[in-house]
Amino acid sequence: MLSNYVPILMFLGIGVVIGAVPLAMGRILAPHNPDPEKLSPYECGFEAFEDSRMKFDVRYYLVAILFIIFDLEIAFLFPWAVALEEVGLFGFVAMMIFLLVLVIGFIYEWMKGALEWE
């Protein structure tokens, strides 16, 4: 029974080695000369002028959420398109309902002005 897991353990071991060896080599071989300029936070070439905990506009989060929603929609469409013959009419109708709900949500966001930047 344990012999069934040997290939998986080998795969995991090789993956850890492939990930750890370059990190260790970089740590050992790379020059390490820290100075205040290298250790300072990068802010687009100029000094930070506000607190790092400043509030973002709500529209930023709204656009991010919309992107995630429509990105997931595409992620569901690819496997559905590949397996369309197997899922048949039921799968087609289910996906059309799913897309209809997303389109209604998109129209709602559009009508509320969530996609407009002042």
C-alpha cells in the first residue's frame, strides 16, 4: 500500500528541491550590501506624503470585485464549452441562466454608475 505513494512523495521531494536550491544559491552567492537607500520603501521615486493606511475610493474596490466576477465567468465558460456535448440541453440552459444573472448584475452596476470615473 505504501508503494502507491512513493511516486507522489518523489514528485513532492523533487518540487521542494527545485524550489529550495535556487533560493539557497541566491542567498549564498548574491552580494549583500544593504544601505539606507536600498532598505527604504519604494514610492514611485519620491518620498511618501501620506499614511500607508489611507483610505481608497470605494470605486477601486467595486472595479476589483467586478473584475473578479467576470474573470470567474470566463473560467466557468471554458470547461463548459469543451464539455457542451456531454452536458446537453440541461447544461446549456443552466449556463444561460448563470450568464443571465451575471448580465443583470452588470447592467445594475452600469445603471448605478459604478463603472464611471469622475
